[in-house]
Amino acid sequence: MNIVIVGQGAMGLLWYHHIQQLTLNSDKHSAIQLHLLPSKAFAASKLTQQHPQYTFTDHNNYKQQHKINYAHAQHIQEADLIILCLKSFNIANALKEMATQLHSKAMIVLAHNGLGTLAELPQSITKRHNIYALLTTHGCLRTAHLTVTHTGLGTSDIGLVSGVSNLKQQQSCTQLLNTALASVTYHQNIQKKQWLKLAVNCVINPLTAINNIDNGLVNNTEYQVTIVSLLKEIIAVASAEKVELTLAELEASIKNVAKATAKNSSSMRCDVLAKRRSEIDYINGYIHRLGIKHEIATPENTQMWQQVQKLGSRVYKPSHF
């Protein structure tokens, strides 16, 4: 199997590292060819020709360095599996640029926060390729360029979101990812899982970004009224999209995630502090747009969307994939 991971942020390097270690330490997987597609800015530099190293610190605080095999046009053309670990707003452009290079049987896996990217993809991609969503609760933080820390163990879920069901493809992809970084579970209907993650992101991400707090503080009493209002709107919009959620399950999920990642800083908070574009348009902004579509009022989610937009309206650094 030829694999290309797109994105050299925290999640991109997390998956790159674990798949790379799998290929180095297992005879069964030694034939796998793994490459990382760097950002445009970095690809233009001569460093890509020097096989630079990345620094990875695992959840036991063990630090190690490894070389990166960067992807070039040939590797994209030969790829059997493309894993896009990008910000939501970069997904469509990245796939548009790759559309003519990919062979028709290449699997595409989207690993990002929020929803709404699928509708933005070109038909040249959606008509020719099976597209999967990969959701993970692993904690990972990029502390510097090509430097990441695996801050907490989690689980991952994967499922087909576009294309034709292919049992052999699903099993091979899931088994590979699960062996590299357990545990990964395949779902015939991934949509419910996507909405559960979206609901968590709609609460934890904007509250931590707006109030500049660690994830664990979201469980404080002062935020509970806002949280319930956000969730009730999400439940109503999800129902209109034929996804049934309950307030109890969402509240429990948020409390558990906030507790498990108590000392972590959400990706949205990190983006706001670094003056980078956040994924708010694909999180609370997605709820806002669906609310308009279904004529459902979403004042709390709309307010969160607008507040984070204002925080990001200050000049931010462009985000390259």
C-alpha cells in the first residue's frame, strides 16, 4: 500500500509517526510506502530535499526524532490511500489540486474538525473516489515547526461518507490504522459519530477560545446555561438532518471530553492566540447555516460563530496545508 499523509500539523505528524513506526517495526507492513505532503511554503524551500527530521514526544513523555519522507508528484499518482489531516477550510483546495493526479481506486480519508467540507469537494473527486471520515479523540499538540506531543490517548472512528461500499477496502484501511494507533473502529453509519463530535466541538472550542481557558474549565457552573442552549439548538438542527441526538448523551460527552483533556488547549483557542484562521465556519457556523436552511433559530450558536469570527478578524497568519 502506498500512503500519502497531507498536512504536517499535530494530527498529520501523529498519524505519520505511528504508521512510519509500524512499517519499520513490522515485517508484515514493511512493504508500505509512506510519504508526507508538506505545506506549499515549506515545499518551496530547499529543506524538502534534505530529509529533515520531526520531533515526536509520546504520551509517556518519551522524545524521539525521525526523518521525513516528503511526497512528490509521483507519490501522489501512486497513492492507494490519501489521509488529509488539514483544517476544514483547506480540504477542498487540496483535493482540487490533486484531482487529476490520483488514480481512481485511491481511498481518501478526511481527518478534520467540523462538517460541511464534503459539499465543497469537486465532482472530479466525489464521482471517482471513496471518501471516508476519520474522527479521533487522541490529544496532540504542535509546539513548534515539525515538533509535536501526543498529549493523551484516545480512540478513533472511521466510516464511508461518499462513494460505494467496498468491504475489502474498508477492512484493509481500518486494520492498518488500528494497528498503527489503536483503537480504530469502522462504522457503517458514521454520521451519528460525526454529529456527536461536532456537538462537543461546538461547545468546547468556542468557549475555550472566547474565554481563553483550558478545556477542563468548560465544566464550571458558569458555562452550563450556555452549554444547554447550544446543545438544544444542535439537537433541533440535527433532527432536521435526520440525526437523532439527546441532551443527556451530549452533556455527558462534553463533560467526559473536558475532564479527559482538562489541561489541554483546544485547537480553536490555539488558533485564536496565534492569530490563525480557526475552523469556526465549519463548527458553530455550520449549525448557523443549517438553521437558516431548516428555518430553525440558532441564536447561541450564531453568537459563538460571530464572536470567534471577530477574534479572528484581526490580521491572522494564513494557514497553508
